[in-house]
Amino acid sequence: MAVAFAATAAILTLGSVPAQAAQESTAASTRVVNCATGRMCMYEDASYTGSKYVNWKPTGTNQKYQIDGWNGDNEITSLINNTSYNIRLYDNDDYSGRSMCVVKNSSINNLKNWWIFNDKAESAKTVANC
């Protein structure tokens, strides 16, 4: 199922820095993005382009995902959290290191705009709260 994103907001909390919230709006032009309902999709390039390295369907809180070392590990630049779960990304394998939280049903069209998380994600897990 393709989903159209016209203006989507993402609220993030960043680990290892003072508690803060950030908000992003995507471009006003509508474009179709292939990320099914219930999935967390992560893309190689900005604006949900390039290879889709992650197409994860979590089924509950505390579900864990290791981003493949050959395809996606340290290569993620945009993402869509099309799930009903908050998802925390980590810059190390095994859910350690710096982290950022992406709230449910949100997207980030360019991680270069947020902290220093572009091309850093190595693992992820669902969490109750961001």
C-alpha cells in the first residue's frame, strides 16, 4: 500500500543531550511513498529515496531490530514510522550508544537536519514513551 505524505510532522527526543523536542514538516508537494501501514521504513537518501534498507513491522513494545551491516547500517538518511509504536534508534549495534526517538505515525525526510544522526543508525527498538 502506498501512502501519500503532504505535510507530516515528527517529534523527536534525543538521547545524550538535554531533553528537547524538535518538529519537522516535509515539503508541501505531495508525493507517493511506499511504506505500508504498520511498518517502519528507512531509506538511504533524503526525501525517502534511494534504497529502502529497512521495512520492519514491529508487533509490540520492546521489539528489537538490528539494521543489516551490509545494507543500511550507518546509511540511513530518511525514515517513516508508519506504526502505532514510538521507535528509538541507536547509533550502535545491540541498542546502545546515542539514541533518538521517533514518535509513532511520523516521518523525517532528512536526518541531516536533526542533531548528528544522519548515516548513524545501527539498531532500533519500540518503546512505550519517547
